[in-house]
Amino acid sequence: MKFLQFLGKEFVLGTLITLLSIFTAVASYQGSMADSKQNEFEISGMKNLNDGNAEYLRANQFIVYDYSMYDGWYTADTVDKEEYYQTSYSQELQDSIAADDENPFSDAYYDSMYADSNGYWDESDTAFETAGAWDNRGDGLQSVMLTLALGLAFAAWGSLAKEESNMRLAFSAFSIAMLILGVILYLGVPAVAA
């Protein structure tokens, strides 16, 4: 029973208020940093997605141009016209013809034409995955913060009650329970590789 009375002492409640305040502030700061990182990676993901889309459209225009030049070469009636069309091919088409003149528009040709856009899209996917990881961390820290704030409220209410009051003991016990739960939740918050 003496231990329970010890929970109601001003020193215990003051210590709880201090610990819970500091821990809540740390969780809040780390949550804000996680939100900032999430935002940073989402913006990077959107930028790379937009750049990938632009590169995809550019590649499509060059593919159409290559088809047009190749058709022009195929139907040319003079050597000069053939040379004109051949010199107008993109480097990717020239490389594809050198590799297999029977199949100039092979998968390798398309892979090389879309390499830049695919690279941007891969970077975009990676950035969005990282943003999601930071979001999960921020959500976990919000749970920690909520739990600790509840414990802080219990400690504050307990400090307002008279020292002999059973409510003071109950609020102190609830505050300790919220501190312990907050620590457990904090240890379970997912980390994000930098």
C-alpha cells in the first residue's frame, strides 16, 4: 500500500510530467521530420514520374520519325534519297539496323528508345516506396504522441487532486501505464533507411 501512496507524491507526478513532456516533444519532432521526408520523396517521385512521361512522349515522336524515315528509304527511287533517309535515322535505329538489318524495329530498339523514360519511372517508384516508408514511420510516431499526450493529461489531472485522493493515485497509475505503452509503441515504430 505504501508503494501506491508513493505514486501520489508530487515528486512522482512532477517526474512523470517531465518525462512525458520530453518524450512527447521528441516523438512530435521525429514525426514532423518523418512528414518532411515523406513530402520530399513524394515530390521527387512526382518529378521523376513527370520527367519519365515527357521522355516517353519524346521517344514516341522519335520512333514515329524513324518509321517515317525508314519508309522513305524503303520507297526511295534514287541513291541520293536513300542516303538522305538513312542519315536521318536516330542513332538507336542505326544501331538496330547494324545489329539486325532484317528486324530494325526490334525489342532492343524499343528498349533503347524508352531507356530514359523507364529510368525515370524506376526512380519514381523508388521515391514513392521511400515516401510510403516515411509515412508509416510518421503514423507510428503519431500513435506514440497520442499515447504520451494521454499519459501527460492523466499526470496533470492527478497533480490537481489532493495528495490523499484515490483519484490522484489512479491518474498517476494511468500516467505510468501510458508512459510504458508509449515506450513500447516507440520501439515498434518502423525505421527508414537513410
